[in-house]
Amino acid sequence: MLNEEVSGLCAPTERRLTPKQMFMLLLNGHQKFCIDDQEFTLSTEKRQCPVAMMVRLERDSTLRMLEYRGRPFSKVVVSIAPHWPLDEACDERESCPPRPAHLEHRFLEPDTAVLGSATALIAASTPRRDMLGDLAYLSDGINLYRAALCACSRDARPAPPTSRRPALERVQDYLNHHLDDPDLNALNLARACALSPRTLQRLCQDNFGQSPSDVIRSRRMAMALSALRGQSATVSQAAFIAGYSNPANFSTAFKREFGFSPRFVLRPGAATGLKPP
């Protein structure tokens, strides 16, 4: 995990990677890197929200870090064995599915379950842990990877019919630019995207697994969590970001969403003091 101020481009660095599966969650900042000959970019600079990526390495590889920056640059990476849990699920008498290709990857939008698990992992990353602390840390890492796999499964749903893609893009674009509008609700979203409420309901349910109102609420909660993690907002300010006028009601909803309170995120151990990988 990394959480530090990086003001500009850094000199390219290189290191070897062994076969593994990696989940990379960039909470804040910009990063460009190559694995072997394939270039990847993760950045929160345009959309101002966390981004994530799953990648599988089937052989020894070379990682070249080309650039990274952020105030702070905040990133969480979880690695596991290249074929786990696939190997564990395969019985010797049964044939296993084909091995995935080297550098098979997928970008995904982290949901509130992923962000909540990442925050719990960061909070447990104190440099002085006893044996129970190490077990809790391992458990938090597994929970984060599990949440990431669930998010990948959700994003792997069949693409919407061609005729519906422009509508989905309109909804995504409007949400990205109007989440801070206090008047944004399901009805206004449908009107702005030239959709009937029923069509918007079906579109959100098919693509996000949530109602339009829940999509708006979850994304605002994710914005509030990011603001708290970056130490750029108080609980009251985070409540406003999430669309709540009452901080107490926000705290209750926040804990229901993530499993911990907003003040837990503001604890020093939850956002600072992380060690580079």
C-alpha cells in the first residue's frame, strides 16, 4: 500500500514480478506503467473517483513504472496465487477450465463494498501488529479481493443491446457530472437522459444491479468516503457531499453502507502511516 505526496513525474523504475493475480485500487492520483510490453494507465484526475484493475500474470514479468503523481498518491494492491481459487475448486477427477491468458486484465469501477473493504485493510496496516493483528490483516486482504471478484462478476454481465448503449452512456455521463446537484433524483435523471422512469429503472437494474435511487446514493457515498480518506472533508462536509443535511443520519447510512463509521475513516491509522510496498 502506498499513501504519500507525489508532486510530479518520477524517474522510470523497473522490477520483476512472479506469476500472480493482482487487484490494484487507485484511490487518488495518476499512474502509468508497463508490464512486459503492455502499457496501462490508472488515473482519478478526470473523474475524481477511484479506479481499479484486475490483472493475471501467467509467467515471470517485468514491471516498468513510467510515471505517478498525486496529492496524495493513494493505492492499494492485493496479490494472490495465479490460479487460486481455481485450483482449489478443481477435483482431480474433473477437468478444469482452460487457464486464462497472460496479462488478461479488466478495468472496473469499484463499488462501495470494494471501497469499504479497502478502508478496513488500510486501517489494519499499522507497522506494529501482533499475531492476531496479522491474521486480521490477512482476513481484510481476502475480503477486499473477494469484493473485487464480485465487482468483476457484476461488470462481466452481457453488454446491453446496441440500441440501449447510448442511453446507458447518457446516464453514466450525467451521473459523472451532476452527483453534486442536490436536486438529482431518479425522476430528474430520467428526464435529463430523455428516458421514461420505467426504462431508467430497467437500465440501472440490468447494468448496475441497483435501482436508480440506489445508484445515486452509492456513488455519492463513494465520493464521501474518498473525501474522508483524503482528509479533505469533515463528517459534516462528507454528509453534504453524500446529499445529507443531517450528519447523524449520514453517519447511520454510511455505517450501513460500509460497515464502519465516518469517524473511523478519519482516524490517523486509517489514512496515514502506510508503508510503501
